[in-house]
Amino acid sequence: DSPPSSPSFSPNGTNRTLKEVETGQTKSSPRLWTFEEDKSLIDAIAGRPSPQLKWTELAKYVHGRSGKQCRERYLNHLQPQLKRDVRWSPVEDAVIFEHVKAFGCRWAMMTKIFVGRSDNSIKNRYNLLRNRYTKEIHSMLMSIPVFHNDRPLPTKSQSLQELLDDQVILK
């Protein structure tokens, strides 16, 4: 038996690269950031003014991370001015919905309104609230009885015979 000629076949018997097999990581399973990586990134950024941050250059100080990963990690998690442990207020929740209604999902623009909140945290908050409200509204709608010709519609538990017995057949 010879190995398949498929280009995705590798000598280790999987469709993953040897590095992926050895590390247990795949392209679809991102590696969590370690304390050491966070510290390396913060140290690399320290003392540099914001306009001079070149993420691809900074990534050289954090082994195994791309410029995009470094940028997202810093802006969404490590910036000193981020409100990490501060709960969202009902006023903030209302402002998010008002802003989305007026301007759409422009999260980066909202960071100017919500000082100390990242665009990602604002987006996550909006999605959490939207999903919560959608479930509540769906639950309320499902509890409303539905009528047709002044008679309630059948439920799933009613048998077909019960439905036929109730029908008036005109010939």
C-alpha cells in the first residue's frame, strides 16, 4: 500500500503539519497568551509614542506572534487605560443601542464615547445584550396563545384525530 497522492497527506498520517502535531496546535486553535508574552509585548511598547507603534516590528519581541496578534492583544486587553473590572451601567447599555440605531455597528467610533472601553468589548457587550433580549422576546412571543377563526391553534400534543373530530366538513 502506497500513501495517497493527495497533496494534504503528510508522513505523520494526518492532514496536519509536523509542527501542528508536535505542539497540539492547529491553525484553527489559537494559542492562549502567556504572562511572559504579555510582559514582552508591554516592555517592547514601553516608551514609544502611539503613532510610532509598528506592530510588525513589535512582534519580533514576542516569539511566535504576528503583528496583528500583538495589536489586538494590546488594544483589547493590555492597554493601561482599559476598564477591565468595571461593570457596564444601564446607561452605557442604552447608549450602545442608540448609537447602533443611529450609526450602525461602528465600534471604533464608539470608543470615543466610551473612554476606557475597547471596540471589541463594546461589540461583545452589544451582542450579549442583543442575544439576551432576542431570547426574552422570543420567549414572550411563544407564550402568547395564537387563534385562528376564534379558535386556538392546535398544540403539538394534540392528536390528528382530535383535530379531525373538531373540524366541520362542508360538502
